[in-house]
Amino acid sequence: MEVKLAECAGFCFGVKRAIDTVYEQIGTGKAIFTYGPIVHNEEVVRELEELGVSVIETKDELLALKNDENTYPNGMAVVIRAHGVPEEIGQILEKKGIECIDATCPFVKRIHHVVREAYEQGKQIYVVGNPGHPEVEGICGWCENSAVVLETTEEARKIILNPDRQGIIVAQTTFNSNKFDNIIEIFRERSYNVSVVNTICNATEERQRAAKALAAEADVMIVIGGRHSSNTRKLYEICSSECATTYFIQTLEDLDMVLPTTVRLVGITAGASTPNKLIEEVQNYVRINF
Ligand code: F3S
């Protein structure tokens, strides 16, 4: 029996890079903080906490942070996670004399640049994405929160467009590309004065495509990820439609598998916040026990 891991399973490039950045800082002697949990995975955050990394949850907490030589004799550093932050956060850190280690994903950083430039040119910025998502909040913080955030075609229809003012549309990197296209279509029907920069990252689509391809040839599929993680649930749906025997597990303990002897190939994939360690654990367990 063969066990195969889907290409692009687990952390995307940006999240992996941010986590690696935090690990690189451990052992430098500095007090390390992350602005928000570095990834939506409690286990990873807990492991980092045990290594002395603290999470700053809110801007107020950041404002209250004291750069005190007695408490932090080797200095302090705040790591910015892959989602990015509003420009203001960097400014607060600078004022406090706290080192800012920017692990914003380069794809998100590109959006910040686009938005900042458009803002300086006086354009109206539209951000297609979830208004409560930290990435969107971060993007809005590069144009003094002047952007219009929208996520549905209904909202796109209701926007009052100024024909004399140029506009620019960007998207949250994880936004669904079909929904984005539909929203753009409405803008196009209504105005020609709006340019589009498609900033959707293909990491999610690639992960889904790879999971689908593997599920199509596997006899059994295992999807690893958080129960509440929407991208993991999506992977489960995709795999189940290709492979009738698909398991959804959060940890190795959830794996209660009975494999008939006819099984030739077990495929494994994982959601965007599933640590590599867990993927390897599951992979090894299946290899050894079946
Ligand atoms: Fe990940 Fe960066 Fe794309 S954080 S989803 S690689 S935009």
C-alpha cells in the first residue's frame, strides 16, 4: 500500500515564512512578540508560547507595551504576521523604539504598495474581501481607512460611483476568484473609470487542485485540519466528491480507520493552518500501521 501526500498541503508559503521568522528570533535573547497569533493553530501558538513568544492581541495592548530596559534587557521585537498590518502599527513600534520584524507575506505587501500609491494619486480604493478580516483591516490602514470594503455583488450594485474620480479595485488574497469576477463584472457594467488589480493568491486554489487530483486516484483520503477551518472543510468536500472513503481529522487521535486489504493508495492533504509536524505524524502512522 502506498501513502502519498498531496502537493501543496498545509501551510502556504507566506505563513510558513512568517513562522520561520519567529523561530529565527528565538534564542537571540530579545523578548519576542507576535502581533496577533502567527497562525490560526492553537498548537503552534502554544508551542511558541512555551518558547517564550507572547501574542499581542490588540492595538491597545500594543500601546500599553513598555519598552523597559529592566524588564527586557536584551531588547524587544514584534513580528508582524503574514496577513500584514495597517501602516500605523509600524509607526507605533517605531515611536516606542521597539524593533519591528515584518513577516507580511510579499503578496500582501504588494497590495499595501498598490493601495498606498493609488491613495496618493487621489483614487478611490475598493477592497473586495471580508471587512472583519485582519488582512483587509491591514490593507485599509495603507490608505487612511478611506477604502470601500465590499464582499457581495449586491453591495457592488449599491455603491455610488463618482464618474469623475478614478477608482482601483484590489482583493483580499484568499477571496474566491469566481465571486471576485462577478463583482468586477458589475463594476464594469457601471463604470469604466475603475481599474482592477487581481491580488488573489493562488495558494488556496493550488492546494484544492492538488487535493482533487490525489483524491481522484486514491482509495482512501485523509484530510487534516481544524473543524472550524473553512479551507479545510472545503478540502474535505472536494476530496469526498472524488473519493468515497474520505476521513476528516483534527489530530492523529481522531484517526479511526479500517482499511480493507484491497486498498492500494492512501492520500493525505491538510488545511492551510495545519503544521507540518502533524502532517508527518499522520503520514508515518499510516505507513507503519497499515
Ligand atoms: Fe499565503 Fe501569502 Fe497567499 S499568506 S495565501 S501565500 S498571500
